[in-house]
Amino acid sequence: MDSAAQFRERLERIGRSLSAIPPPEPGRIAAGPLLRTAESVGAREVVSSTGRYWLRSLVHDPCEPWGECPVGDLFERAASDGLQFPLGADNRAFGRDKFVYLDCETTGLSGGAGTLAFLVALGFVREDRFVVEQYFLPEPADEPALIGALAERLSVAEALVTYNGAAFDGPLLEGRFRFWRFDPAFRNLPHLDLLHPTRALFKRRIGDCSLGNVEERILRFARVEDIPGSEVPEAYFEYLRGGVSPRLFHVFEHNRLDVVSLFVCHLWLSDRTRPESPSLGDPTDLLSLARYWLRKGRFSHALSALDEVDRRILDNAQRVESRELRARTLKRARAYDEAHEQWRQVAGLDPQRVDVCEEIAKHLEHRLRDYSGALRLVDAALESIRFRDSIGALGVDAETWRARFLHRRARLQRRLTQLGH
């Protein structure tokens, strides 16, 4: 008997033993409909040749408010403009009905062999409504039925959206698909893991980029009586042991809200981070967006974000950062004269920046051939380094900067001597 057959037989034994547990006493269910029935969570039981699973389907009106996020407006714009992969490599837009939003609740939070996805939610747009389908595993032995249903549903998807799904949900489901000999074709779909653009944009401002914190800090949505994610596996085990869990309905709601939140977050990010017209509200987020595009070599996108930054009310540190990012972007785009002007503005806002002095000196020496002007700037930088080092304000790089400027000073003096100055 191969390992798969042995594991399947073991799951079936577990399922038979759990089914043999007598029903709970009436006193244990007085708080509500908590029995081992699909109806207890508003679902229906689906039976197939390989087992059974529960299916719960809910339809959401996208015009309903979600915190302070104008979901209805975003949903309508997505109908005409499509949805992008926020911070994606290109500007392609997909129809809003092409995406499937996926979230798993599992028997372990670290993944690995033996971890099951006992509740999987799939969200998608159908006829101007957002539909959430939840697939629940009532017994571990029924996993082939649940995996088969997921395989069939995902076979028609054209793009996938998750939150940390590239590292957790995707590999976990792929392992379970392969274990039961289903083709994990969903792994070949275009995959948007919203955790990555969210971190790139908001980590500096909000720190924790968990989906719950993004809901609260960015979308201004607060969950009520939500079960903590750390308690979800135990709620399932509680259900398996006794057929009763007061928390099972809350697990379903937690899973549903995760998928709706994924959908809303995707609408919001796709609309607010369009490369040609970004509209993030906080200057810090726009600066993070510009920095991201600069790292990716998308210079026109970075400049669009910086143009939007300059329309906001900025403090001095933000003005310095905006000018510096613009200078670095223009320099990498080989617009050297424009970059030089931005460096001069940075120097005016923050005169103590020795790295900015170096950038200006480079331009004077190599582009303008103004060796005398470059030498004066280098001498001023060396004096600033001496003074700031004497009061401990320059840090551990004092000697490195001093050596760099002394090397540049010697080269400039040689050139001036060769020119007869």
C-alpha cells in the first residue's frame, strides 16, 4: 500500500471514530445552533463520490460601505477601467470579473506536512455582485471531496489574489492538491499577493502590515467580535472533538471578511496607485511609492508620484526627501542638469548633508568642468566634516567621508595645476 493510500485509510478511521462520538447533551447547545450540521453556519452539505463538504455562499452588494472606503465608486470605475496588479511590472488591466480572491483557514499557522486547509473561501464578481463561496471540511477523511471541488472551481479562474498567499496559502493548497493527485493548475495563474505592494507602500507609516491592521489604518474598517487568527485552528479541533464549537460560526465570518477585505483592498490599491495618476492620500505613502518605482527603474512613474507629493502640505523632512528622490530619479534617467538643480535645493533645505555636497561636486567637476567651484564645495564639506566629527554628530562614517573628499580634493588640485590656475 503506498503512502497516499495509507494516509487516506488513516483519515477514514479518524472520520469514523469522530462520527461515533455521541451527540452533546442538550445543555451544551443551549446557546444556539452549534451541532455538527451545515445549517448551523448557514451552509449546505454537498456529497460526492469521494466524500462530502459544506458549501456556504453569500452575495455582497459592492455599494455597501466598507469603513471609509468608497467601494461603490471604486467598483464602478473598475467596470470601465479594469483592475491592475498594483505596483506591477506593466500597466495591464484585467476585467474585474477575471479575479478570484482566495483565503484559507488551516489546522496550523506554520504550514508544513500534515497541515490541512479546513475552510477555503473564494470570492469573485458575478453580475455586478461580489460572491463569496466557502468550502468547509467537516471530517478530515473527506478532504478529497473538498480538494476536488476547489480544483473544479479554480479551473475557470484567470487571475488569483491572496494576502501572503505566495508564501502560505498557495504552497499549502498545492501540496494538498498533489497529495490527492489533483492538478494544481491554479499555481500557473497570474498571482497578485497583496501583502507585497501593501508592505512597499505602508510599512514605513503603519509598521504592521497584517490584513487586520491595513483594514483599520488604511481602509478605516473595524471588525466587531472577530475571532483572532491564532484561535482559528483550536476552534476547528474543538468542533472535531465534540461536534460542537461556539466559535465555528465566527471562524466562517473571519474567513468571509478576509476575502471581502481582499477584494476591497485590491479595488482601492488598483485605483490609488495608477502609475500615470497616483492618488494616495498621505505624502509618506506617495514617497514610498516613488521610492518603489525608482528601485524598479520606472522613472516616469516615480516622477508622477513625486508630482503628486508636491501638491500636498509637506514638512521640511518630506520636502527634503521629495527633492532627493527627484534628484536620484532624474540622475538615473540621465537628466543630469535637472538632477543638479534638485540637489542644490536639497542642500538649501539641509546644508549639513555631506552626501549631497558630493553629488553637487561631482556635477561641477564632471559635467560643468567647474573645478574651482567643485574645490570650494569640497573644502566646505571637509570643514563641515571636521566640525561635526569634533562634536560627535557625523557618526562612524566620518573617516570614510573624509577620505573620499580628500581624494577628490587632490584630484581637483591636480587638474587646476594642469590648467595653470
